[in-house]
Amino acid sequence: MNFALTSLRPCTRVYVILMALTLATWLIGQSDLTGIAIALLVLMFAMLKGLLIGDYFMGLKGLRSLWRWAVIVWLVIPGGLISWAFVISV
């Protein structure tokens, strides 16, 4: 059996990506990596995971409506404010 990530269904592929991002976040935490770049990278992972969940598991990918924008704004505003707080605290 030839296993390739591209032969998986889209939701399964997204699930694998979510698990990989979660594992990467956990490994960063276990490695005791610190710094503004690492904090922003982990925040970016969280925002990307939220976007993937909204697009694929909430079914918002094909929409151009208020609901898709609500999820994007819900991710961008807190993510931007948290990023700004990290940057100005240095």
C-alpha cells in the first residue's frame, strides 16, 4: 500500500496537519525554547490551527459570508493584540 499525504481526504489531511502543529508546539515547550520569535511562532501555530478548524471542521471554507469573516476577525484581533503585547514588552 502506497501511503501519501495527498491521497487522504481533505479533513483527514487537515487533522494530520493539526496534530503535527500540536506536536511541534509541545516539542517547543519541552525544549525550553524562549524568546519573542518562539512566542510569536507558537501564537502563529495557534492562529493557523483555529483557521483550519474553522475552514474544514466548521465547514466555512467555501463561504464568503459573515460567518467566515467572523472567525477570521476572531483570530486576527486577539492574535494581533497578543503579538503587539509581546513586541512592546521587549
